[in-house]
Amino acid sequence: MTTPYSHRPGTDDHAGPPPGCPAHGLVADAFGGDHLAPSGLRRLYGPEAENDPMGLYEKLRAEHGSVAPVLLHGDVPAWLVLGHSENLHMTRTPSQFSRDSRRWSAVNDGSVPPDHPLAPIFTWQPICVFADGADHERLRGAVTDSIGRIDHRGVRRFINRYSNRLVNDFCQDGKADLVSRFAEHLPMMVMIQILGMPEEYSERLVQAARDMIKGTETAVESNEYVMGALNRLVARRRAAPQEDFASWLVEHPAGLTDAEVAQHLRLVLIAAYETTANLIANVLRMVLTDPRFRAQLSGGHMTLPEAVEQTLWDEPPFTTIFGRWAVGDTELGGQRIKAGDALVVGIAAANVDPVVRPDVNASMQGNRAHLAFSGGPHECPGQDIGRAIADTGIDALLLRLPDIQLAVPEEDLRWSASLMSRHLQELPVTFAARPPQDVAGPPSATPQHAPRTEWQVESPRPVPAQAAPGPAVVPPPVPTAPAGAQPPTVPPAGHIPKQRRPAAPARAWQAVVRWWRGY
């Protein structure tokens, strides 16, 4: 789609919008209105991008089509790819759109300085993310081979244990913020166990991991803190390998250097942490606020893995991924892309592209065509670990706190956004206070002597403004067996068995699921 704007990434024409263009006269306000640069292009940073990124993407789609010219931090020009098929073509065609950031013309001409806020994201490093061809195959092969050695059942045991440990920290309070006390910590606890550095776990590491991809003034400092911990790990594993991810990278036949090992550990840690922390918070929010999730999960029509997959469509952990760089002059989505131009993978925008998803409210169960983990040769190799952390951790949380409810109206929830991600600041909930449990035992919502019941999430129902008077309806009590009682071997005459008791195949399957989850 051709637009009236004369400025484009990769051109030398910096003229503003033509006379009469509606961009003239727009004034930036403090509440997220239209924010256009003097060139007439929209910024992927600032109030509008942070307050309503999805609204910004739809404005860009309406104005430019499937590929839109935008400005990054410091008003550096780039292209945001909005269309689903255009994103697939870009990510699957490295011969046209390279991951080697050294091709970026803005870096080569000095318009993007080394201390740019996005430097931790785009600065070239000896890792598979910035490589193509044979180099990419060698480096990514080391990562995928090492990921393939992870014991998934053992990881699920760690997820359960750490989930229950986190719940123990607040279960007696009757209230908690599930972002700061659960979603932000569980992925880091699991990932540093996988990498082989549990002694490095700290609140500082958690916050540094979140900060380094936000494009903040402290992003470079946060990156140095994370790299310090990883460099220490590489030195220890080079001297004394163990059964962990870091040792497998050190010992891989690809012969990675210490710098390559440390950088790939950083890649795996940060990518897995940020995506999974956001995914956990987003799934919990939807479970607590979306009637589709609440009803289907409680009724058994949707499993937690299916809820995770639906969330990956509706609220992907990464809204965008920066970047790709044009190898030569080409065309994408009707736009002329010049050699050295930067492009941004528009994950969230592609997931709601009307061409592939005309009804955004339609269920996407069983459909993994989303771009939540990008695509092509650089698609996230550890995505199944993130899925496991999310669905196993949330399941453990809900088993412990089956009566969990959102503590504030949904419209009061606040978000923070950066170029690459959008995450909840807080998710306050309330529940009945409970005593802590042995973290080595299986997750349970009730004391060990009481029968275990399935969790059911409920949110406060709206109360009519003028309810008609009438007798109160009290639900019948749920019968429970006394402590230590044994079920009769022969049911008494006239006894009607519970209709919702699982059939034998279902019970066998539940046993398999419990074994897989590690309890």
C-alpha cells in the first residue's frame, strides 16, 4: 500500500507530510493520543505505544497495510511487519531478510550509537540469533541438541516444587499479587536450575532480566549484571562439568568458545524468562476475567495447555521481535525495502491479522499457527519448556488456591509496554488463607487427611442494581467422608453412584498425567 508520507526507512528524503495531510496539527498529549514525529511517522515508543500498542498496530494497518514505516527509540526509522503471511515470508527467507545486525545501515552510518537504549537487543554477538547459513546451523545445533537432553519430567518436578514454594510464601495472607510473587519468579527459578546456576538466584537477577530488553537507561547495566553471573557459570563448568544445560553447551562437539557459551546462555535465559513470565500472568488474567476460560476450564472442556495456546494467540508474551535486516533492495507488503533497512517482526499484530483471523473472538483451540514464538529457522527452540512452566505452574497454583478471585475490577489492571513486550504490572487476587505445605509433596488444595477436589476458578458476579426480594437460596452441602474412613466395598441398596466420577479409562489417564507432572 502506498502512503503519502515521503520519508521511508532507508531513504535520504526527510521531508514531512505533504500539505493537507491529517498528520499536520496533531499535538502529543500525556494520555496516549496520536503521537507523530515531525516526519509524520508513528513511534514504536512513547505514550501511545506504551498505553495501547494494539491500537497503534491497527492504526498503522489502516494507514499503510501489512507493512508500515515506523520510528524506534531516538526516531530511528524501521519497518513494522503487521501481516501474518508477510511475517512468515520474512522469517522464512533469510536470503532476503538477514538476522545479522551488522547489515543495518543506521549502525554503519553512525545514526545509531553504541549506547542506544536498544543496544542489548541489536548489538551483534557471536550467537545463533545473529547468524545465518552454516554459522547459524552450527550454533543453533548446539542449543537444540542441549535442549533435547533436558529431562522434561524432571523439569516438571522442579516446576511443581518451586510453584508450591512460592505459594507457601503468601498462602497464609489470603491475598497476593500474582505478578510480583509468582509469575516473575517461577520462570527464573526453573531456568537457573536448568542452566545449572541456582546459587545465583536473587531479586536483582529477576529485575535485571526484565529491564535489559525494555530499552531503558539502565538496560546496558542490567545486561552487564546478567552476563557477569553467566560468565562465572561458564568458568565453573569449563573446569568441572555437571549434568546441566551450561555443561552440555561447553562440551558440545560444535566447539563453542566461552564467549559463545555465555551469550547463548543469556539468550536462552532471557528469552525463556520474559516470555514465560508474561505468559503465566496473561493466562492467569484470562482465567480470572474471561468467561470463556472460566467456564470451559471449570467444566472440563478446556485443559490448561489449551488455555495457554489460546493465550498465545490473544496475548503473546512478545508483541514484537527486533529485528531483521534487508540483504538487498526488495519489496514486502507493497512497500519498497532498501538494503540495510531494519524490520520488526509484528507478532501481536500478525496474530489478529483479519486475513487469517477475521473473528478475533473465535476459539483457536488446537491451532498453533500463531507467531508467538516467531517462525522460520530462528523460531524459538525452547518453546515447549515455556509451555510446561506455564501450564504446570498454573495448575499447581490453582490446586492450592481453588477459590482464587480477582481483587480489583478488570478495568483497574495496569500494563507496562516496551518495544518487544507488554506485561501486567500487578494481578491482585484474594482467596481463603491456608497453611503452608511441604514443598516436596504433591500440590493439594486441602489438608492431607481430606479428599482432594478439583479446582474451580470463580470471579465475583455482578450484583443487579435492584434485586427483587425473595428467599435466599442456599446450595446444599457437599458430602465428605470422615477422616480415615474407608469407602465401602459393596454399595448399600438404593445407592446412586456419583454421576461425575470418571470412568476407568479417564482415571487411568489421570494417573498417567499425575506421573508425567511428577507427583
